Amino acid sequence: MDFSIPPEIESYLKELDAFIEREIKPLEQQDDNIRFFDHRREWARTDFEHGGLPRKEWEELLGEMRRRADKAGHYRYGLPKEYGGKDGSNLGMAIIREYLAAKGLGLHCDLQNESSVVGNLPTVLMFRDFGTAEQKKKWIPGILDGSLRVAFGLTEPGHGSDATWMDTHAERDGDGWRINGAKMWNTGLHVATHDFVFARTSGKDGSPRGITCFIVPVKSDGIKIEEYLWTFNMPTDHPRVSFKDVYVPAGEILGNPENGLAVAQHFVHENRIRQAASSLGAAQYCINESVKYAKERKPFGKALANNQAIQWPLVELHTEAAMLRELIRKTAWQMDQMSKPEVALKLSDKVAMCNYRANRLVCDAADRAMQVHGAIGYSRHKPFEHIFRHHRRYRITEGSEEIQMRRVAQYLFGFFKDGRPPAEG
């Protein structure tokens, strides 16, 4: 087996470096945009007087980065060539996301917003794989040019990972539907034009069948943003939303009306492996910065690096990072050899391993970096507190640690029905 980075990806990393230095770094310094990344970052990004939402200037800066990355041909890397992409592989994306995150905080890769010069565009692929011909014609170009933006309403106030028990229901009303219920963490709704709203239309509570994915205009009558939920890492774009007699025409459904959860879970493995790679990159950044600081800092006349109390915790983290790197890249490569249904059957446990361990590692690495750096590490003049606050959420979202460990256990102990792994959740 060849464990080296493929030459074409190695070459592409250099191309990305050149683009970042030429286009993104100057933009980061322009008009004091560095305030969004230095010690002022949380205040600069957050409109505390208006619900804690992202400030307009911050979102405009992210938008400008995306436009430049798209113009240069990088933003759509992971999309098929028919949509202007590069047919980027899972392995390629994993290597790139780790590489960009390992550079530290910056406009090139701001993990708080899942924002990167190499974009993650799952809704495009959802419409490609589940949309009608008419939907594809409308939605894919609209998402890519920014005129259409879709939020994602699955989680509810009373239900998180147990999506099959959702309380949001939709009932027939003539040719259309009426939705009643509520959603939590309906991220991005403040700038979305539409919302994927998952609602039960048939079947019993707990059944994976009978849940439908509706495409609902955000300005529809009956939709109300009740509050924006302030989080450990601000700003917030995560509202609690209520739906009261919201009408949806019959054609505004994505995928099989009886199997909307397939839409919800369509991109879960790709998202998790890329998230794992980003967490690994951020962890390696924390480790590298700690080693560098330990060599430079000389309390009592000798470098911190001479102390085994400093060395050994970083050795442990560096070792785990090295092992995770191989598992992530191997798993991503295996995903590229299989169809999406095969990945769900054969690799779901490996993807879960990568994700929950990488998310835990970056939290440990950021915490250790704060400790090695002392008071300055705890301050916002270093990025470690920001990295910790951001990545801590990934031990809960995208499938909590416990859900993913349960997934691994299902494979390990053979808790399958009819020889097939059970549906997640």
C-alpha cells in the first residue's frame, strides 16, 4: 500500500497556498478585517444587541472570500465537473481540510462557519441525487450563485438524535400540506430563502418511514423565529422556530415522501470524515504551536521543552494525531472505492471512529495548548480558547459521541437485523 499523498493532491495544496497568499491574506488584512480573527474576534463577529446574530460585515467578508475562491476554481472542488467542480475525492477533501485547518485561524478556513476556500456544498448534491429534473434546474444554479440558500430543520426542542420520534407533523390540505410543529438549531435561517423542514406525514412514532422533507420558503405565513439560542461559541445563527399551519404546495418535497430521512442522512458520512479531518488539522496546529512555544519560553533559565511534564502530554497528543491521520485517510480512500449505499453498510463504523476520536482530540489538544502557554494561552490573544469553544460542539452535533460509539458497537457486537446495520438513531 502507498501511504503517501497522491502527487495531484500534493500539487493542488501548493496551488491553494499560492491562492491564499495572493488573494485571501491581503483581504484578511484589508480594512482591519483581521479584527475578525485576533483577540477581538468574538465581539467583531457578534451583533450582541440584535439577538447575537453574526454581524453583517462578518458575513459579507465570508461571502467575498467565497466569491474569490469560486472565481479561482477552488470553492467547488468537491462537486462534479458538470457543476463547475473538480470531482474532488473524499481522500482529497480530507487531506485538504486537514491541511487548511493546520494553518490556524484565518479567512482561508474558518471552522466556526464551516467556511473554507474549498467549500462543503451538501445541498447541491442532495438536489442532484433526490431532486426532480425541474428542481435540479432551479435549485442547483441558485445555490451556487447564492440567490437561493437552504437551511436545515430536523432537530426539535424535544428530540435530537431520535429524529424518528419527531413531533412536527404535516397533514394534507387539498393538493398541498399544512405543517405544525417546532424545530431547534435551525442553523442559518436568518439568511436562508428556504428551509428543509422534516415532518411526519404517515406511520407511527419511531418508524423511519413516513417522514417527509419539505422545501419551505422562509417568508411563509406561520413561520416564527422564537429566539436565537446563544451558545458557547458566538455569534449564533441557531434559532428555535415554530410552524403553525404553514402551507406547502404538493411539489415542494425533496425525495421520496415516505423516506425523507434518507435525504437528511444523505451526506452524513462525507460530512463526518471531512469534519474529522478538520478537527485533526486544528489539533495538530495546537500541538505544533505548543512545541514551538515550549522551545522559546525559558522560565527559571531553561526552556519549558526540557521538562517531561511538558513533553509527555504533547507526545501523547501527537501520537494520537498520527494514528488518526492514517485511519481518516484510509477510510476516505475506501469511501472513494464504493457507492454511497455501500459506504453506509460497510464503513459507517469506521467513519464514526474517525469523527468522534478527532473531535475529542482537538478539544484535548486545545486544552493542553492553553496549559502549556499559561495565562497568555487562556487569553483571547491566542486562538486556543476559540478552537476549543468551536470544536467542543462537534462532540454533540453531527451525531453525538455516544451515538457514534453506539454505531461502532453495532458493528463490533453484530447488533444487525437481517444481516444489515440498523439505521442510525
